[in-house]
Amino acid sequence: MLSLVLMVVTSLFFMGIVIRTKSITSGRKGPGIFQPMKDVIRLWKKGAVFSRTTSFIFQIAPSIYFASIIMAILVIPFGQYKGIVSFDGDFVFFAYVLALGKFFSIIGALDTGSSFEGMGASREALYSMLAEPAFFILMGSFALYTGHTSFYEIFTSLHFGSYISYALGILATFVLIMIAMIENSRMPVDDPKTHLELTMVHEVMILDNSGFDLGLILFGTNLKFAMYGALIANFFTGSFSILISILIFLVVQILFAIMVGILESFSARFRMGNNAQFIFTLTSFSILIFFGVLLIMGKFV
Amino acid sequence: MVYIQTYIEILILTLLLIPFIKMKWKGIVTVSAVILNAIIIGYIALPALMGEKLEFILSGTIITSEIPIRIDALSGWFMLLINFTVITGALYGLQYMKAYQKQTTNISLHCLAFLLMQTSLMAICIIQNSLVFLFAWEIMTLSCFILIIFEYQKQATLKAGITFLIQSHVGVLFLTLGFIWVNYRTGSYDFEAIHQFSTTFPPVVSLGVFFAFFIGFAIKAGFVPFHTWLPYAHPASPSHISAVMSGVIIKIGIFGILRMLQLIQTDYVVLGYLILVFSVISGIYGVMLAIIQHNLKKLLAYHSIENIGIIGIGIGLGTLGIGQENSNLVFFGFGGALLHVLNHSLFKSLLFFGAGNLYQATHTMNIEHFGGLVKRMPQTTILFLIASLAICGLPPFNGFVSEFLIYSGLFQGMKNIAMLNIMTLLFSVFGLVLIGGLALLCFTKAFGSIFLGNARKDFNDTPTESKMGKLLPMYMAAAGIVSIGLFPKFFLSLLLEPIKLYADKMKFMEDISPSIQISDTLQYIGYCAIEFIVLVAFILYIRKWVTNKKPKPIQATWGCGYVGETKKMQYSASSFIRSYRKLAEPLLSIEKHKIDIEGVFPSLGKHETHPHDKIEIWLLEKPWKRMRHFFIRFQFLQNGNAQFYVLYGTVFIALIIGFPILFDAIKKIIYFLNQI
């Protein structure tokens, strides 16, 4: 329960910090950190325009997408506190329920019969498919390292001993940040601020969404960021007392947001054709982690 | 025994009756016979599944010797799931075949073949005498052949049928080889002899025997590289036959493999690794080719290969578990595989039924021609969507449950940190994840371009929703899909007895704790599935509540200000997978024809892709061409002159008689030379 509350709280200002960081690095003052959330609330209050091509799929898709994110969040623990749902192999469920959301957001985009949205849908489907092995091998390595297969047990029994394990922690954080960027369609693979439909990935998929649905999708993105931030934070909270854990959690989330902002300010989006290779490279990082774990366990000597 | 007698009586009565009754009744009689027989089989199979092994021996004939009939939990499971799909297939066929009512004799033959197919499938599950088994296997192959070539007027159908027939017989050849091998060594046709054979000879020999059987059964199951008949046979046959074939007939190959695993005692660790590698390759290759197909049924056929791969991963994992004495792996592996057999039979038959609805509404199977059918066929759309989600292994449907079991098994297996073990399992995890991701790409493509957006082509008759008769069997399959997704624990508890058959093979039987632990986890998954559905309903309710009174104008789709006709501008299936195709091109064989648009006043541009199967080209087509090239030199022998053929006969007889004499003569000469 605590993890859910914390993640929801973080999601309220996460995007704000990212935007603020981007503003500051480009020499502007920028909006307040709650501005993105205010935008979402404003959208929730609005009516919506629907395309005459669309069917009921388009109506239910954003809600299912949002529900899948909530469901995925329920699985994530917080320090020594279990997530609301926790069982052996729950990270498989986590990944698959997110994939379900992705399925619906893709067919929701295709439902408009647009000449642009299929493009985004196609790219999103391909990128998330390529990013998936990285996540599974990463979690598989930690399952191997700790001997457990649920998020909660993996994080509680994860302890850093040797230098290699610190290296692994850093690598894992890197992989998770990159997965978060890909899943949320942010900078190195997708530019959310682009104004040309042909260069969009996620944004082009939601061109026809408006009002409440668009609000759900945007809030979903915020929640997804908070969710990956929580995963990263879980590497560090360890066995501290609850207050310190919460503090660490918030600090990690804010640092993560600032990092996303800086990354977005100082890097350019890759060429679309190179994205696939880049994302697949993440899998090799994961395999590196896997070998690192084998090294710690004394299989390579 | 009484049940089986009744079964055979009903069968013979119906077989005799069908050719003589009116067209209207043929289908109904067949379907009622199928259902009646399925109920009888249910009475036999259900106790067997619960662990009451039924065994009796028929006297047989001099040639076959005694025919043992053994119905254990494994047979029970397969018999039940086969019958479910056969019933839904028959019900669907009843409506589907109404379009072909004028072909009276053809329909009669079709009905007879359908009944024979059901019976032969049942026979294969229970007969444990090699000769009679092969006999039943042959009946199944022939009846399937007749079912496939229903539309024999089309050349492609006939070609597909013959491909199926030939490749199935290559499979029979390998099976016969295995059975003869065992019979030669033990002198018995009983399946128990296979077990004895494998315990008395060293593991390497029994591994050889296993592989003879494995290849034989793998041709039926569709493991890569023995899959080449599958993508032809499925599109050619009527939809309910494709559903039954993909749903259960290829599973009989899996049954065969599982049966042999249970009988043959060998080095399970090596076997486990081999099956794992085989299966991962099958899975990835199947789905990689599925994505680039343009024909919906062919796409589904390649997906069958993928799912056989997933089942195979489960089997390989379980086998590894037996070898490593790890009951966790046995439970997860075989549990996942057996459950996936059921799951796949449900969602794949549902998908093929959906394809059948589409075919009868539009008379095309080309994905590029569809579009916007959600408004015309809403029920088919929802059912197809459920099946698509299930086949991608997404919660809260059944595909997730079996894939989850296999994942859990793979991660559990990693606890044994022997290098080879860990690398194989990592490879399998990687494969399974990739399969899942690619399946998602494939089915968003299929579902999106068939049902969503605008219609891409105007059909002569506006497509309309199918009749209830066709939708009912689809709802039955969908109910199965949803109930397994929501109550996985119940279905796993049904599987405990079949899994025990394999768990008993371990030398040091551990306690049954893994089964309890697994069913606890599955219970959680069931809860999560229900929770998720409640959550979705809740959010949709809030959405409705909030947006109820808001204005909801209907406008054109966003097109940068363009509001005209966008039918031809929307994303097509080929463009949807273009980035994937570019990525995977080196591994695949895609024939492309392209006319670029050039000039100020461009003429017609064109872009065509024809996906080919690389393995088929390298394994069948090229060697075949070489062989033909070689044999064509001997064509002069076939001159059509009867006298020459008599001469060949005479020469042949002379050779047969003369050869031993010549041999003796040479021996004598050598003896003579030695004497000097």
C-alpha cells in the first residue's frame, strides 16, 4: 500500500521536475513542478472529440492502458514492504500486464484509420518487443543472484558485497533508466517535443485522443516514470528504517527526474533506423550483468 | 469396455447411414454422432485423468498379437481436450458447410472422414500396440487428407493435400523405423517393450530410438525444420478443419513425444537440452515468418509452429527436470506444456473460426484487403480480440498462465548453476521473451489491419456478422480461454496426475511440495486476473461518469488538416511491419518487386512482397531440384513401351536369382586361388 501511495505522490511532480530541469538548462525559468498534473486535471474536465472512423476499441483502449499501469504498480514493493500483489515470478506478470496495455494502445491507434498513427504504433510495437529481453535477462540475473523470483524477495535479499556487485548495481540502474526512457518514449529513441508527425513515436499514436482519455494517457506516462523510478529506488532502500527509506525513495526519484531532464536537454534523438540496434544493445548490457552475477557466484574463475 | 463397444456401434451405424440420408440431415447426424461419442469418451477419460488407470488386453490377431489398451492420465487429458475442439469444430462446420450444400457426395465423404478422424485420434491415445497404433495413425492421416482436399477443384488445395500426405508418410517411415528397431530387439509389439528395451540397452541407443520417434512425431507436430507441410495445409482446408488440425491434430504429435518420453529411459539431461534448443528455434522461426505473411490462415499456421515451440520448451524443461532430479522443473515444465496444449487448442481454433467467418463474409484471406470490419462484424471482432490477446500470452487470459508456468520453471532451473544448464536456460528465456514480443507485433498487425480503420477494399456483398450457429462454438472456445485465465488453479489440479507420470520417473522422489507451491502462485494469478478486470471496469465506470454530460462531437480523423478520403492513406499491414522486415531481412527470404514512382507526372507505382520459407527452400526445394536433375538422366528407361518393361522385369528376376549364384561362384574362385 505504501509503495502505491508513494508512487502516486511521485507521479504528481515527476514530469514537472523533468520539464523544470529542461527549462533551467535552456536558460528559462519554466513552469511550476505541478504544472503537468494541472494540465492532466484540466483535460479530465474537458469533453472529447472522436473520429468517425473509430469504434469501441478506441473508447476502451486508454482505460485499459491506464489500468495495466496501475496493475503493474501494484506489484512493485517498497523496501521491506511488499507490494499489494506479490508472488513468485511476479515480474513476469509485471512485464506482461504492461504488454497488455501496449497492445491496447497500439490497436487504439490503428482504430483511427489514420495515415500517421499506424507509423507510431508500428514503431512502438517493435521497440517494446526489442526492449523486453533486456528486462527479463536483468531480472533473471537478479533471480539467479538472490535465488528468489519475486520483486519483493529479490530486493530484500539483494545486498551489495564486492566491487563487482556495485558495478552490477550501476549497470542495472543504467539498463532500467534506458528501459524507462524507451517505454515512456523519451529522448534517445523518441522526442516528445517534436512537431512533425513523421518523427514521432508515442505522440503520433495519441493524436486523436482528447479530453479524459488523453488525460489518462498522460497521467499513465507520469505513473510509468514513477514506477521505474521506484524500481531503481528499490536497489538502494535496502533495510533502512521506514523514514529513511521514504527519504531515499524521494531523493532517488528526484535525481532520476533531473537525470531524465538533463539527458533530454543535451542529447538528440537517434535516427529512426538506428533505434532498433540501440535498443537491442541493452540486451547485451543485461547479459553483461548476467555474466557479472556468474562471476560473483564463482562460476568464472 | 462396454463404452468402447457402444462407441464403435455408434460409429459404424453413422458411417453406414450418412451416404444414404438427405443432405439436410447429413451434418446434423454427423455432429450428433461426434457429440455422443465425445460424451462416451468423456466417461472413460475423466476417471483416467483423475488417476484411475484403465488397462485391458484385446486378443488381437496372429499378425498383430495381443493389443493392449491402456488409458492413463496422459491419454485422458489429451482425449478430453481433443474432443472439446472436435465438438466445437463439428458445430462450426455444420454452419460453415452450408455454403457448399450442392456438393452432396463431397459432403458425405467429408462427414465420414471427420468421424473417422475423431475415432482414429481416440485410438491413437489408447492403443499401445505398435502395429495397430501405426494402423490408427494411418487412418488419421488419410482422413485428414480427405478433409483437407475438400475444395479439390483448386489446384493449390490439391497440392497442399499431397504435400501433407507425403510428409506425413515420411513421419510414418520414422515411426516404423523406431517400432521395428524395438521389435527386432525384443520381439514384441507392446509399448511396454519400448520401456524394457530402453532399460536394457545403454542410454545412447535409447536416445537413438527416441530420436527416430521424435522425428516421426515432430513432422506431425510441426517442429522446425519438419514444419513445411503446415503452412500449406492450413490455408487450403475449410476453416473448421484448419481449426481442428491446428488445435488437436498437430498436438497428437506432442502426445506421441510425451508418450515416448514416458516410456523411454535414457539420458534425460542431454535430451532436455536438445529438446529445448529445438523448441526455441521452432518458436522464434515460426513467429518470425508469421509476421511477414499476407494470408491470414498462413499467418495462423506459422503461429502454430511458434506455439509448438512454446510447448516444446515446457517439455524440454520437464525432461531436464527428470534428469536433474528436480521436481520443481518437472512440475513447471510438464505442467506448462500440457496446459499450453489445451490453451493453444482453444485460442487457435477460435482464431481459425474467426478466419472462417471473415472468409465467408468477404471471400478473401489477404490481410491487406480487409479493414474496418469491427463495425460490420462486432461479435467476431471481440472473439478474435480475445483469442489474439490469449495467443500473445497476455493476462488475464489463458495463454499467460501456461507461459507463466514455463517462465517460472526456467527461472527455477537457473538455481542449478552448471554452466551449460544456465546458458541453455538463459537462451530459452531470451527465446520465450522474443517470441512473446514478436507475437504481439504480429497480432496487433493482424487484428489492426483486419478489423480496425477504414475498409481498404469494396467487396461485392457488404460483409455481415455471421449467424449464431457459427458464433456459438466460438463463444464456447472463448469461455474456455477466459475460465482458464481466471481459475488457473483448478485446471492445474487436473494436471497433477499426468505430471505425476513423469515425476515418478525420478529416482529419488521428493515430496509433492512444488505442486502446492505452484497452485498457490497460480491462485494469485487468478486473483490478479480478476482484480485487473475489476480495475478496468472501475476505470471505465469512472470514465463514463465523468464524461457523461460532456460534449462529444464526431469529427474526421486527424490528418494535418486533410479531411477527405483517407482509405488508401491509412497504414497497411505491410507498412506496419516494415521496420521489422528491414531488421529481419537477412534472416528471412522475401521476394520483392518494386516499381518506384518517378518523374513529374508519375505513372503507377507498385510494391509487392512474397515471403518464402528459407528452411523449405534449403531443405526441400533445392535438394529436390538436384534430385530431379539427376534422375532425369534415367528418363530413357521410362519409354512407355510394354515390351521394355517386361524386359526390366526379366532382368530384375534374373539378377535376384543370379546374384547369389554369382556370389557363390566368386567365393569358390577365391577359395581356389587361395589353394594354389
